[in-house]
Amino acid sequence: MRVFRVPQEWRKPEGARVGFVPTMGALHEGHLSLMRQARRECAVVVASIFVNPTQFGPNEDYERYPRDEAEDLRLCESVGVDAVFAPDVRTMYPRRTTVVAVRGVTERWEGAFRPGHFDGVTTVVAKLFHIVQPDAAYFGLKDLQQCAVIRRMVEDLNFPVELRFCATVREPDGLAMSSRNRYLTSEERRRASSLYRALCECRSEAAEGRSLAITLDRVRMRLEQEGFAVDYVAWIDPQTMDPVDRLKEDSRLIAAVRLGGVRLIDNIGLHED
Amino acid sequence: MRVFRVPQEWRKPEGARVGFVPTMGALHEGHLSLMRQARRECAVVVASIFVNPTQFGPNEDYERYPRDEAEDLRLCESVGVDAVFAPDVRTMYPRRTTVVAVRGVTERWEGAFRPGHFDGVTTVVAKLFHIVQPDAAYFGLKDLQQCAVIRRMVEDLNFPVELRFCATVREPDGLAMSSRNRYLTSEERRRASSLYRALCECRSEAAEGRSLAITLDRVRMRLEQEGFAVDYVAWIDPQTMDPVDRLKEDSRLIAAVRLGGVRLIDNIGLHED
């Protein structure tokens, strides 16, 4: 497995389908499942490991975000990644004078709670796409709004990249895998799984035909009783991220909560995850 | 020569160097010189013809901008272009939710007189680069700030495109070729050439060691006497577009003026154009 630190060291192989998995490191089974899917579908698999400062707000966890490159590289190699791009901040941002900004789909939910976050995401993904030049790129549906934002960017700017969105990978108790789970104390970790259970109950109630507004009131109350501070919980259209007041086949239930100092997000569809 | 109207019709040929000349049509010798240079340097030459609405301000000449596709295609063919991308507005902008924005180098001069102009330019050039996937792209130095802005975008976002900036082509009397010159009445056309002469005199004075501020006062006065309204005239660094108060080898003299209802821009270096 090759590791490259500067864009000039990478040359896209001609005639081989290149699959790309961008990450911020701190790899877990969710990332590895993306890499395995890329491995099945592409001749060449490239991952990136870069904790992107521009997608963190000033009061967020950029400094303490978990970093363990040696372990991450070992994990990439274990699932058959061919090359890892692991640049430093100065290589990626000699200047920060150009921004790729998506409007509309970025404005609610994570965009409202994390101002500037999605501009950081779209700009770094645009840079990584230009550096790696993948045929296909793999993202986890756990970050549902990120998927919607990147899909919109790729469509609006005609990026020649096929997007592959992959199912959330969960712990045995249902907690969605996330690099930030390691911030949880063992007591918080035990309680964190009720987020997924509460979402599943909400889905059952909605499937039984209750009004969506009522299902949302109830899940919010349940989450608060479990000790979560609720940033949002909503039924949405996954293309536009707009709220829906009636379920369609592709509607999803999204939530962001805080438990102690840790922010957790999750989402489920009507029949999956 | 192929003409394609939607991105899906174009497939980048493998292993062949692709040169790209983006235009808004109304082609003149300036455009053709870019296409000829691309022809000399690349195996495949692609041009685009698209009058991009997002780079025109609300009071600008989008509606009356000259359009003659049949003649433009004939000219492309005459210089050996292989393929022309000529989309309609709806194909290029089913939505306008994503913008590529460059800060700093966009703010003065054309950016100040044409708010939003460069966001329109960078966004459409990003789209065209993704659609055509050129190895090299050709731009005329007549639009000097546009060259600086695109260079900055390509560097900041790591576009895998080599930029080629080519000398301004002039009429026999010195007027820089521009699609907008056809708006000039014959009387205005006669007077328009004094823009270039005034810039050349200013350069001579600066080369003799006069203070740049004094050379700019004098050229501004000369232009106003000739009947031009002067938007700006300045000595600048062509990388940053910042004004300079002392000449360096790459300093350039830039100007924008209005003559009747027509806006003209031009620029010269110390030894060229």
C-alpha cells in the first residue's frame, strides 16, 4: 500500500476504475465497510486521511479530534486499500481563498447548528476529487445531510464522479459507529444506544399511521427523558433535506442530540438501517 | 467537427492530450489564436460556446450579447477544432445552488465594477472543466484579472488542468480584439484605439522613471480628454491584482473605460502586448 503526502505524487492510472473513500481518520467499521465496497467495485482503491480544519467551527473539537495514523494505515491495508493520501494542513491549504458553497440543502439541521461546516466539507471534497480523480466515491449514509450536499455539489458542478452512499454500520446495541463515540464515558456509552431505539420506536408509530408531528413530539420527549439534549429530530426528504408532513418511500427520520459534551447524529429510513 | 449539447455526449479520449478553449461565442481573431495554440499543443481540441448568464450583472448586456452560432462553428472548424460544446442555459443551470467563489484577487477592478461577475466566471469554468476534463485550458490575457482569478481557483482547488494564458490580439490600430467592439459606432470605433495608445504612452513615461502615481494621473487625464469615462487605470501585480507603487518585471498597466454605452478593458506589460 502506497502512502502519498502531496498531490503531485499521485497519478491516476489510465483505464482502471478508481474508487475513493475520503476520511478524517480515526477509522472504524463504518469506514472499513466503505473501503470493502470500493474494493469489490473498483480496480484501484484510494483512501484519504485528513482532519479538515475548515469543517470545524471555532468551538468544536478540531484540536482533540482523535488521530492515530499508524493504526489507520494498518486498517486501510487490512481491507486492501491500494493508496492512502495523507497530507498535512499546509499542503491542503497554502491559502484559503476559494470556497465551494452549496445553498439550500445546506441550510437546515447540521448547517444551522454548525455554521460554515458544509462550506468546509464541499471545498475539501472538491479538492480531494481533483487530486485523486476517482471514478466513484464512497460516503456513509450516517452523515445523511452530507450525502445530500455532496450529491448536489456533484450535480451542480458536473463532477465526473459516481457517488456511492452506503448503509450505516452499527454497534451490536444499535449505536451508529462514529469516530466521536470514543469521547463517550462508559456510562454515556451505555445510554447512547437509546438514541437508535428511540428513532426505531418513532418509526414504528409513524408506520402505524400516527401524525408525524405527534411522533416527533413523543420521540423528543423520550430522548430528553433519557438525558439527551435534542438539537433536532425531524422527518425529511433526503434529496432536499426539507421536512415532510406525510411519509413517502424515501423519507428518513434524522436526529442530532448531545450527551454530556458529545454530539451524536443518526438517521433511519422506513425500511432500513 | 463534432458539436455536443449535453455533457453526457462527451467522453474524454484516453491517452490523448485534450486542449480546451472556453468562449462565449462571437468569435474573433483573439479566440482563434487560442484555438490555434491549442491545436499546436494538443492531440484533441475542444471549444465551448456558451453565453453564461451568471457572469452578467442585471444592467449588463446579456440579452444583446452577440450570438451567431453558425458563423462561430464555421470559424472553429476553420482552425481545426475537433469538438464544440454548445449547451443551452437549462442544460448548464437546471439549478443554481452551488457557487465556486474566489476571494481576494476578485475584489478590485472588474470585481468592484461588476459585482458577482467573477463568481459567475469561476462557477461556469469549474463546470466546463468537469464536463470537458481537459489537460490544458487556454485563456486570453486581454481579460487579465480573469486569468488571475482562474489561476487562483485552479491552484486552490487542485484542478488537474494546465493553464495557458495567451497574448492579446490587436486590430492594426492597436485596439484589443473583443466581441464587444461590434457595439461601437464607426465614430466610436475610430476613437477607441486611443485607449491602447494612451496605455503605451503611460508605459513609456513609467519606463523613463516618472513616479507611477504621476503617470496614472496623466493617462487618466488623457483618456478623459479623448472622451472616455475612466472606471480605473492602475499599475498592478498580475498574480494578486494588487496595485504596485514601484515597477517589477511582471507589473502590468490595466484600464477599464466607457465610450458611449460600450465598456472597454485593456492591459499591457512592460515589454509586451
